[in-house]
Amino acid sequence: SLLCFAQTKEQALSAVLKANASYSTVISPFKQVKTLKGLKKDDVREGTLYFSSKTSQLNMQYSKPAGNQLLINGDKLVVINGGTRTVYNAKTNQMMKTLKGTLLCCVAGKVEEAATLNKATIEYKDSDKYYVFVLTVDKPVLGGLSKVELSYSKKDGSLCLMKLTDKNSVTVYETPTKEFNKPLDEGIFNN
């Protein structure tokens, strides 16, 4: 596979982008661990991520806690948390626009686009199994991200770990296994 030969940051960025361009859909179980400053216990959640690259839609359906959801559909960002449904307009809400774009870009392997959105610099670190990119935001907006760490598989270029850091918390998403180019259920992105 071509992915193993990337040596420079540019080659790694290109390899990840190229690999992800061949995936029309991604289905992946995920684990989310959120560490809040001042709290002793981490908030651990699990679920399944559904992504369509053609339509730039994302649905993170939680099984723990069941019923929770994060859905990106067009300019809508829908968050269902503990039975409460909140709809954000990513056109008018700058923070949600950045979050929406960041999540979509990261899952799609568009690291440079995610960096541009966040006005961040990209540092590249190589590891045995992963291409690791650290996006450091120069001037974080209020409540926004200060750092985004991304680990992409050297086997298939897919996102395996995403670590989002803001002023008050660190949230880590792990997506160890994936199915690519499988048809998604009708209505998976309905909101």
C-alpha cells in the first residue's frame, strides 16, 4: 500500500486525503472519553458513527447513553443529550460552524482544511501504525478548540483517534474498526 511510504508532512497529508477520497461512506463503532477540568471521573460514552462523504453528513448515534446523538446535516447541527434536542444553525453560529467543519474534515481526512477552519498550524508526527497530526490553534475563540490531535491508520488512511482540547476539557474519540462504502440505512441523517 502507498500509505506506508509517506515520509514528510506533505506526503502524509496527501496519503490520508487520497485514501479517504475512495470512501463514499464510513460506519464505525466509537468510544468517547471526555475529561473535564476539576472532575475526578471521566464521562465515557459509546456508539456508532455514520458518515457520507458525498453529502458531508455525519451521525454519531450513542448506545451509551442510549438515545443521545450528534447529527450534522447541511447547516444543521443537531445535538440530543439526555432527551433534550437542540438544533444549531451552523450558518449563524460561528462556534458550531467551526465544530461542524472540523468534525467533517477530520473524518474525511481533510487535515489541512480542518487547520484552515481553526486558524491552526499543523505539526506532523510519525508512528509505527499512524500518521499523527497536531493542529494548534493560534488564538482560540471563546469556548472553541485550542488543539486537535488526529491519528490516521497507515493501513487504510482512516481516522482512528481524534483528541479535541478546549479551555475546560479534553475529548478523545476512538474509532478502531470501520466498514467502508457500505450503503447507509434510509433516513440515517433525518433530523
